[in-house]
Amino acid sequence: MPQNSQPILKKLVLIGGGHSHAIILRLLGNKPLPGLHLTLITPDKYTPYSGMLPGHIAGFYSYAECHIDLQNLSNFAHAHLYFDQVVGLDLQNNKVICANQPAVDFDLLSIDIGSTPAKLSVSGAAEYAVSAKPVAQLLEHWYKLQKYVAANPQKPLSISIVGGGAGGVELALSMQAGLQKLEIENLEMHLFQRSGELMPNHHPSVRQIMEEVLNNKGVKLHLEETVCQLAPINKNFEVQCKSGLIVECDQVFWVTQASAADWVKASGIGIDEQGFILVDDNLQSLTHSHIFAAGDIATMVNYHLPKAGVFAVRQAKPLYENLRRMVLGKSLKPYKPQKAYLSLISTGQRKALATRGNFTLPPHQLLWYWKDCIDSCFMAQFQNLPKT
């Protein structure tokens, strides 16, 4: 062994380039752990920052402003980077099974791959709807739609969004804002929600305000409507509901309840009913102590947390600390999420609503600038990284 080389203490593999792992890579770049063999496996070079994605769709941010360059970040952290899709785990031999390359060995594993909207149970959804995740796929369809509208602004366009949670509401408003910038003459937006209220995980004041915003902007709300089938008709699609309601549209976007990747469900790790990895207060798997998870893919058993990017960001430092402690053989430190957290929700035209617990501020331009400042500061930590 060369005199200056470090013995490999642990092989740490990060699956997914989500918010938590992006922060961990930056922290390990700033403070390397001697002897750690670090690997990131992710299908894409760029990972989107969810806080700025609605603004990108609305036309307020460029692609580069709202995406983290995982190649640069991995170089900074001295991490091996594999652009590949994980398809399984061999937990008997501690290997990550990839689609296009040999299995990757690990001593410690951390998973931060987000979630995808559940749609396979609805006939035609998998074939004809565009899922909000993965984001790269969503943006590919969005850019094509923008090009079509730019070339044909006089042609009527009807868009349906299935799912009236925060993600669906923000997507409807940001898409409307983005298309209106292209001076489209006849735009129709439909939003379907199976319950009687939008954004059921938010305070009633937020639901009321956002419903008013959508109505004022002309978005057609279909509350208490359960979509049961998507079907092609001519060159368009029909959104069919259990009530008998049928809406014809040009494009359908799917933003429903999140689900986990199939390979996670089949891995043998302890999971909940939706397939998300069950973790304790240390963000450690209940069934496999050398596996950690954060962000949407994780379910903390002692806390009821919504699937929101804010928690992936806040779990990053506790996860980083516990991975370091695991490598060094130290006891782990529990993470306690905040009961109330600030949520800034974009309403399309450079305005945002603010809510924390029972307190809500209606949409205002100053709140959007506050949100813009927070988001820009978050992204700044991944830009202009020093050469190592």
C-alpha cells in the first residue's frame, strides 16, 4: 500500500441525488472523512430543486438556476459517480443491483430517491398521463408543449391536472402562468380532486385562499370527482370520472398520492403500506441497521410527516451526522422534526402564500421575493464549488 494512501474504513453508497444526498455530498466535500469510499448512483446528471421547480415552469428561473449539477458535486466530494438506474438490492451480500453495470458493494447504504405518483390503478393513466415525477420526464413534455404553443398561439389548448394537493395546485398555477407568457389565446385548465377540498394536508385557511386563487384565475375545479379512466379520442384524451363527468383535453398531468419504486418494495427492507422505507428517529431502517433513508422514500415511524421537500432538506444534516458516526463506530443521534414549519406556496404570477401551523398570510409579491431569497440561498451552496 502506498505510504500516503488511506485504508478504506467503509464503503458508503448513496442511491439517488435528492435534496438530502446533495447536501451530504457538499458537507463531505467540505469535511472529508479519511478512508471513506463514497459512491453516488443516480440516473441523471442534474437533480431538480423542488422549491424552484414551479418558478421554472412559470418561466421565472432557467434550468440551471433550479438544478444541481451532481457531476460537479460528486467531484467536489471525491465520490465515485455512476449514472444508472437501481433495479434491486442483494441484502445478503450487500450489493446494489444496477440496470447497466456490475453490482456495487456497500458497507453502508443511504437511499434518497423521492417518490412517484401512484397511477397504475387507474385505467389508461400509465399510457396517457404525464407523471409529475420523475421531474426530467415532466419537463421533457412541458418543453414540447411550450414549443407547440409558441408555434400555434391561436389554437385552443385544454390541460387537465389530476390531483388537488399542494403539488397539483402549484403545477396548475405555474403552467397557466408559463403558457400565458407565450400569449396563448384560448387556454383551459382543469384540476381534479377526489375529496371535497383542495390541499387536504393543509390548514383550512390555506385551502380556502387557494381555491379562491384558482377560481379567480379561471381554473376549472372538479372537486369530489374521482378519475377512473383515461382514454384516447381522436388526437386528444378523455378524463372520465366515476360520477359520469367526462372532460376532453389535449394533455393530462398526474399529481396524485405518492408511491415508492418497485425495487424498494421488493428489496426486503421493512416498508409501510405504500412501500416507503420505515426508519427510526436516527433515519435508520427498522430491519437493516446499515441502511438509512431520507426524503419522500422514508417514513419516520414516530412522526407523521407529509411528503414534502422541506423535510428532505432538514433531514440532510442529521443523516450526514449519523452516517459519519456509523463509519466511526460512534452512537447515533436522533432527529426530531419540527411540529410546525414554514411553507411558501407559489401562486403563479410572482406571488406566494405563506403558512406555518395555524397562521396564514394570503398571496403577496413580497412573500414571493422572500421565497425567492430562501431558494436562491439554498442553491448557492452548490454553485461555484472550489476545485479539489
